[in-house]
Amino acid sequence: TARAEPDATIRSFEPAIDAEARRQRELERDLRAAIADGALTLHYQPQYRLRDHALVGFEALLRWHHPERGMIPPGDFIPLAERSGLIIPLGAWVLRAACAEAARWPAPVRVAVNLSPAQFRHGGLVGTIADALATHGLPGHLLELEVTESLLQRDAAETERLLRAIRGLGVSIAMDDFGTGWSSLAHLWRFPFSKLKIDRAFIRDLGHDPRLSAIVATIVGLGRILGMTVVAEGVETDEQARLLAQEGCDQVQGWLYGRAMPAEEARALIAAQSDANQRKVA
Ligand code: C2E
Ligand code: MG
Ligand code: MG
Ligand code: MG
């Protein structure tokens, strides 16, 4: 009959939809278990001041070693964690783990932690941050939180209140992936950001397209006017570094300087750097 046709068409897609739904459910179950079992780890990517190449901080980045699927990058499971609500316990764990690690670093180097908008919608974020600092005795100024422009899309007054409460703990706030999202100068001006991270998309073709140098120069100028530190992310080549220095960018992060590394390596890097500084002073 005429009615059987569309039904048959729909049914033929069901196995694929089922398989994808099943995969998602399995992944969610595995992620839940991974959080409970402590199977997630943080790697740390160094950030350098461009002027004198001083090591100024590390960004904590989540890594999940899945028993069967191998290394799952955060881009594949953070969205799942956000959809399922798992981002709340996961985000709290990341904050505690990063603060615990930074508190034992051999020199006062800042740790940066990424936050999802969902963590702002869930009450208790400020308390979670305060607890993570207090439990491990990390001074607030050694913690930086990275948020993206998508955070600013929702209830601006409430977001501003939370960001100011976080600043009240001495913690600094960076605008991550700047220039790719829902940016508005009004928001930049209104919210208490201390840092702008220029998105990798702008850095990638720096050196190939002179207009990108102008964009970078504009962001650097904007940061200067607003009293914010400007960081370039995804720096991979000497040529990009040279152009960033020329435009007056403050800090850099990228494979040219170092990939995200296990905690022990980050600690060793800080120790080596502070030894070198002591030798310079002596
Ligand atoms: P992001 O915060 O913008 O982090 C920078 C990403 O760029 C990282 O990818 C880093 O490994 C990568 N990267 C750094 N330098 C270079 C470079 O020179 N070249 C290239 N091609 N890539 C570079 P990763 O670790 O895969 O993280 C992806 C995203 O996942 C992060 O982007 C962040 O949005 C999210 N994420 C990671 N950890 C967490 C977390 O603990 N919580 C939340 N909410 N999100 C996280
Ligand atoms: Mg980030
Ligand atoms: Mg980023
Ligand atoms: Mg990014």
C-alpha cells in the first residue's frame, strides 16, 4: 500500500540510528565509570611570555585513555559530558586535580582550567573553586579559568555576578578561542576578563595572509586598551612567533613551545626553568 512505503524507508534507517544511540550510551556509561575509577588524567601545556621566554603557566587539558578505544580526545567526550550532566562532577574533579598538582609545583607558575557553560548554570561553581583552592592550599592568583564566548549568550547579569565572585577569590579569567564565537565588544568591556586567547584559527595562516597580521594587531591593541594580557594559541612555527612578537602579543602557547604533557614532565620543566633563572640571578 501507499502507507507502507514511508514506513519502510524510516525503518531502514533505524539500525544506524540505534547503533549510534547505543554507542553514545556505552560511551556515557564508560565515561561515568572512568570518572569513578580515576581513569581520566590531566596533561599540561606550557605557556610562555614572548618577551623573555619565561614559563608563566600551564593549561590543564583532559585526557581519557579508554580501555578499548584508546585515547579519546576531549573534543569527543566533553560534548557528551555536557549533554548528560556528567560535566558537573567531571569539571569539579578537573578543578581539584589541577589545583592539587599546581600546589606542588616547584615554582609559582599559574595553572589554567577550562570551564563549560553548564558549570555556570549549575549552582555551586564558586564554592567548588573555593574548596579546590583551600583543600590544596593553592593561592587564588595561581589559578586561571578559561571560558568561551558561548558562556556570554545566556543570562548576562547572572554570568557577570558569577565571574565577579570568582575574581573575588583572586582567580583570573581568560576568554578562550577569542574571535570565533559570539563576541561583542560590549561583553568584553563589561565582563572581568584578564586575558584574551586568540583562537588558533587566526594563528594558523599568519604569515600566509597579511590581513591576519592586522587582525592579530587589532586584538593585541584591544587587549592593551582593556588591560588584558593577550595570548596566542596554536603557535606552530617560528614565522608565526616572529609575527606575534612584532605585533606585541604578550604570551604564546603551541606545539612550537611544547605539547600538553603528563604532570611529571610539567613539574620537571618548571624545576629546570627555575634552576636556570637562579643561575641567571647568581
Ligand atoms: P582549548 O581550551 O582551546 O585548548 C587548546 C587545544 O588546542 C588543545 O586541544 C591543545 O592540545 C590544542 N593545541 C595546543 N597547541 C596546539 C598547536 O600548536 N597546534 C594544534 N593543532 N593544536 C594545539 P585538546 O587538548 O584536544 O582540547 C580540545 C578542547 O577540549 C579544549 O580546547 C577545550 O575546549 C576542551 N577541554 C579540554 N580539557 C577540558 C576540561 O578539563 N574541561 C572542559 N570543559 N573542556 C576541556
Ligand atoms: Mg582552553
Ligand atoms: Mg583555546
Ligand atoms: Mg580552541
